[in-house]
Amino acid sequence: MPALSSVLVPYAAYLRVYEPLAAFPEPERSHWAAYARRDATPSAQDELRRSLADLLPVPPVAVPVHESGDAFVAEVDGVVCVCPWRTRLRGWLALEELSSRFPAPLLDAALPPVVRGQAAADFERWRERNPDARPWIRTSVWQVPVGWFTLFADEEREYDPEGSKAGAAGPGPVLRYRTPMVQARRRVARALKTLRETIDEGPLTEALVDVGRWLEEFHPKSLVELDYGGLVHAVPASRLAEDRSAADVAEGIAALRAGDGEGAGTAYARLTERWRAVRDLQFAN
């Protein structure tokens, strides 16, 4: 049996914001400054393993009892930036979405109603004391939402087939995009303007409004990262190397802006087909 550290776990992608230390009030700023000086910090796979371990007891631990003190660390133009995990907050938010993702019998078997009810009550009490709290990380399983790609340009794509510079991603291949916050906000605004001028309001417009509001919560000198995370293990290496999804989205939006509906449709169809093949794996034996 392989060691726990070698187990690859779920097929999730992440949208992260790394904020400069100056964005944090004391004493949190000092905590993250000391944390960033560590020789090594945990990876996303480490966080997932900890969460999965909480599901093994009877009854399972739906949401961590205590908030995580870990973060991902990046250096941007000589400035140390951190992306706090906030695993407990993200656990509560994910729990709210479960009822729409799984049939009730399956959900009850994995997380009994009494466990979910207690977690919901804990969250309600915590939210009353922390009304402005928001996560630095968004997670998507079995796909990367189209709206996330609008934040990035193709030239910001980083693909490392060997994972030699894995950083937060953990072992294995790495495919990620990174961009300054100012660029991410500008691209969202331009995409929204184009969509509202050319097509009816729909899911993509709503998604862009949502992610745009989320980005506004952070320091303007932040770094925004899209990490394919565990999805790299669901896609053959040859297809991963050829994946230019951000370029497809940018091409589609540019075509709409130019009044080229056919070109926009072609780019969108290419993107849709690529990600349908990944989502279908969720239901494969």
C-alpha cells in the first residue's frame, strides 16, 4: 500500500488570491511573515488529505473544528504574498452546496443529517461574528469554470509536465495561470461589457459578476492564480500540453466584440468539447 503522502486525491481546480503582507492587520501580519520564512510549507494535496482524514471517523467531521493556520506563499516582484487556506470557512461554504450536487440518500450516507445540521448551526453563529469574512480560495470539481479563464491571458500559462516547480500544487504535472490583480479585474470588466452588449444575460454573465465582486475584496497588489490542481491527473499528458483554454475564451470574447458570432461559437464549441470530456469522467466506472 502506498504511503499517505503519495496518494493523489480529488480532481479539483482552484482559483486563488495571494495578498501582500501589508493587506493583513496585526497580529495576523506577523504570523504570516514568520510563516513565509519557513523552509517548506504544505501543498494543496496535504490540505486535501487532512480533510479526507476527517471523514473517516464515525460520525465524520464535516468541517474542521479549528481554522487552519496554513497558507500558500508566493513572491511577486520581491514582495511576499500569502493565500490563507481558511479550510474551515471553505468547508462550511462547500457544505451549503452539497444538497444540489448529490442525491439525498448518498449525501445522508456520507454525512448524516445530524452532522450537517450541527455544522450549519456552527456556521450561522460564526457568521454573525464574522459577517465580512471571505475565502482566498475558490474550488471547482471536475472542471474549470469558463468565467475563471477570462481573468488570464494565454502568455500567462505555465505548464510543467514533471512538476519540478510544483509549489502549492503538490506532486505531478502542473498547469496554472498567474496574473496581477489589476489585470484580472480589467479583463473581467472588459468581458462583462462585451457580453452585455452582444448577448442576453445568462450564466456566464452572472458568473463574471460574482467573480468580479470577489476580486474587489482583495488588495490591488495581489496575485491571482488559476491552478488545475488534481485535474491534471484526469487529462492525458498530450491533451494537457495542448490545452489553451484561456486563449479559447479570449478568442471567443474578442470575436463577440468584433461582431463575429460564428467565430465566437467556434471558440466556445472547442472549449466546451474539451471540458465535457473531463466532466464525463466523473460518472465513469
